[in-house]
Amino acid sequence: MTITGKVWILQDDVDTDLIIPARYLSSTKPEKLAAHCLEGICPRFPLEVAPGDLIVAGKNFGCGSSREHAPLAIKGAGISCVIARSFARIFYRNAINTGLPILECTAELSQLLTPGEELTVDLEQGLIEDRQGRRYQAMPFPPFMQQIINDGGLIEHVRKRLDLPAR
Amino acid sequence: MAGKTMVEKILARGAGREEVSPGELINVKVDLALGNDITAPVAIKEFNRLGVKEVFDPDKIALVPDHFTPNRDLAAAEQAKVLREFSRYHRIKHYYEVGRMGVEHALLPEQGLIWPGQIVIGADSHSCTYGALGAFATGVGSTDLAAAMALGEAWFRVPSTLQFIYRGVLPPWVGGKDLILYTIGQIGVEGARYRAMELCGEAVEALSMDGRLTMTNMAIEAGGKCGYIQPDRVTEEYLDGRVEHPYQPVYSDPEALYEEVYAFDVSNLEPQVAFPHSPANSRPVGEASGIEIDQVVIGSCTNGRLEDLKVAAQILQGHEVHPRVRLIVIPATQLIYRQALEEGLLEIFVKAGAAVSTPTCGPCLGGHMGVLAAGEKALATTNRNFIGRMGHPESKVYLSGPAVAAASAVTGTITHPGEVV
Ligand code: SF4
């Protein structure tokens, strides 16, 4: 799948309390969570984010708590993919398990790109291309994780394994 | 066969394999799966969506409503109700109601649910705490918990291991919290990302189980998948009379391969304070001295255990909380609360002018019981001081152990405990 969207740039160590503060965790609805997503560091984000936009971040994105509300809030905001230099491990597995597309790319994209510029991403190939035609390669997922992603998340994956009907 | 670390051995057992190596992706059997009032409702929703009729084993699931309880508002009440009803329906053995409940990572070891060699997953990042008892324990998300409740399994990438050796004898007022804050300060918030942290050396061996649990609790703050301490005499004494389940302690081989080894001499370590907004901003307390604070919180899964309360009481005895400061003390579990009551600690706190709360996560994550206003500063014995963690995005949180926290509550500024006692 190829996606094109406007880029939001974030720096290193964006933690889950910044992605969605704990005081909003009494809801599990993606659209409700999205209304407060990243408001602490980027008040414009929940107001101006458009469906299909991408997040480009530095190292250790999603560090902190295990709250799945973090990928849910990002998904609820309409973000099509999060690209980071690295992800904190629980966020990484939560994204895979819940079907939020993520890519790990060692290039300093948060320095190289300008906020708001358009980016094209080929999710399967992990290929990222900016407006000037510069290309960056993201790290491929191991086949085991790719399977979970292809099945549409961990729940669908388990359902397949148990031979339960899709719902 | 090359030597293996404790975690590699435990994961091999869980995967039904002779051995596993770092980097391998494996499926393991889970001995205990944990959720709380924030993460379990999401997991329960996913579990129901899966369409499985029964949980894999009602005795191997623990559900603890500890974050927003006693219910802080209507939405929290609804979430707690989801846990309660699910627990009743599936006859979940380890469900703890308010009044018997405690902060999960203090509660589970205390209740004898954790033992060496076990594989524990928790839909809460601080599930890494249980490594202090020689278990493999790690935080996962709600969807993982849902799958584990259905299958009794979880997928993992086998982590490589970093070894941390702490040499020397700890000075007075320096404990597990100072060791781990210092460590995170040295390696940074992603210094152990994806890796296991083996904590050892005489300074760690000299710690009580309470102090050890504080250390492994914060492995996640260095990005670690788990932190662990190999079982020894202290572990055995702690487990004795607490754990009925038979267990087999697992140890790292002497020739085990570590990705890196860090050695620290901690004989002269000062009490540590982590400045806003990162647990890795740790510095000796001297560098924080004089910083005025509005609130002090003593509690949480990091430092709300009996030993922590004893240290705080020792400092607060005969003193009063500074007029400008609000001191909030939260024993981490009902049993700790009772012990603190019986040992007269609560009386010391109340007489000093502290607010003492029933067990809850409360202010640790800015939930309730002490949320900060814009511009306010708190010193807390909790584990995170991210932007907005305890309330307003313009509030600030400093982290320390219970000794510095208690001393600072008396003076109103961040203070070395030696100056108060
Ligand atoms: S006390 Fe704080 S860190 Fe511990 S489980 Fe509760 S919210 Fe999480």
C-alpha cells in the first residue's frame, strides 16, 4: 500500500503521556482520545491533523506506559503511518498488534524534512520518498510480525490460528 | 553449548525449547497475565471480539482496579465495573476489590503470586517489577493481554542482556531508588531499549526485597524489556510462607554472554533526584538543594512499600510538614496500610500534617488524589516525571527516594535527609 500525506515532525523520546495524557484514559474511543492527542507538546495537532497525515519522529517514540490508548489516539487522529528512528518496545508491539502502520528508519528524517511537507511511503517495501525525490529505506519487519500485520492485528491473527469465524 | 542468561533460560522453558538466543522470535506459555482498570477494559473488549468462550486459566489471570480507584468519577466507575463483571463471570481468582486492593506491582509479589522462573506479562509497563524475584516479567499492551487471556501465550523477541554490577557499601539514606535513578542517568531513557537488565553485585545483594523491587520497577524507564535479580537468600526469605506454588530458581551461567557489562562503585553515591522531565535527568541531591516545592508524594509501585514508609516516618517523626507543602502519603497495598497503622507510622504522618490515602495509583499518573496545577512543582517517589505526568503540562515533577521526599516535605525545598535528622 502506498500512502501520501503531510508530515508532522516530532523529536526524540516522545512518551505516551504526551501522546495521550492519563487523565483522558477513562475513554477507549479513538475519536475521543484523538481530541487530546499530543496536545501537551503540539496544541495545534488535534485541531489541524488531517486524515492520511504522517508522523515523523526521532528516537524512542512511544516510551513510557503500556497504554494502547496511545496508538489508538494516533489512529483516531487519522495518522496513516508513524516513522521513527526507533520505537520504545511496548509501543512497537502495540502498534503491530492493533494495526497502526509504523516504520523504523535510521535516517534523521526529523531533521531532514520540513513540517507540513508531503511524503510518499510504500508500506510493504518500507520505501519513503520526499518531495525532492530523496529516498530512504526503512527496516523490514521479520516475517512473523509481517504475518500479524497482514492479518490485520493480533486479534485477527489469533482468530485465524484458532480457526474462529471473522467478525 | 554457550552459557545462557537467566532470562534466556526462562524463555526457553516457556517456549518448550532446549535453548533460545537473543533476536529469536518465540511464542511462550504465560504463567500469569495481569491487567488493571485502564488496560483491562480494552483487553476485555478485544477478548470478547475474539469470540473465545473461556479464559485459558482463571487462576493465572490477575485483575487489579488500582489506577482510578476508589472510582474517581463516573467514567472510572464504569471501567472498574467492566473488570468486576468480567472477573465474576470468568471466576478470575486474583481479582482484588477496593479495600483489599493495592497498586498491582506491590500487590502481586506481596500476595505470593510471583516466584522465580515464572513468565509474567502485564498490561502495564511496570510489570518488569517482578524480575526482582527472579521471574521473567514484562509489560505488554491490552491486545497482548486479550490474546494471552484466550491462549495462555505471548510472542516475544528474545532480548539480549546488559549486566549491571554495583560494587561497594551504600551510604546512609541511599537505597534502591538512588541506584536505579543513577543508572538511568548513566545510560539514558533508551539505554536498555529491547534488552534485559541483570542487576547484581554486593550493593544489590545487600538490599531488602523492597529495595530490589524498586530497582527492577524502573527498568522500563531505561527502555528495558525486563530487569531482574537472581534469586538468593533474601529472595528465599521473602518467598518463604508466601508462595505455595512449587518453583525452580533459574540462574545465569557464569559464562553467559552479555551484550555489555556496566560496573559502578556506589560507595560514595549521594541520594539522587531526577529533574523534570525525564527520569534520566538524575543528579546528586546537592544539585537540587533549595528548589521550592508545592507537593510531595510518597507512594506508588516504586516506593510505596513498608520499608519506604518506615524511612519516611523516621525522618518525619517529631517534625511538621512545611506550611507551603502538601504531603500525600499512599501505602501501596492494603496490607502495607495495615502494617503502617499497627507500627504507628500512619500516626506519625498524620501528626506531621500529611494526607494519608487508601492504596491507589492516584497522583502518580495524574489521575486523582493530588493532581498538579499549572506552574506547580512536586517531588515524588514515583517513577516518571514526563511533561504533564502528574497534572497540568506546565507543572513539574522531581523524582527521588522516600528519604529525600520526607526531608523535603519538612523544609519545603529539596533537601538531603541528613540535614533534617
Ligand atoms: S503507581 Fe504509577 S507507575 Fe505504578 S502502576 Fe500505578 S500509575 Fe503505574
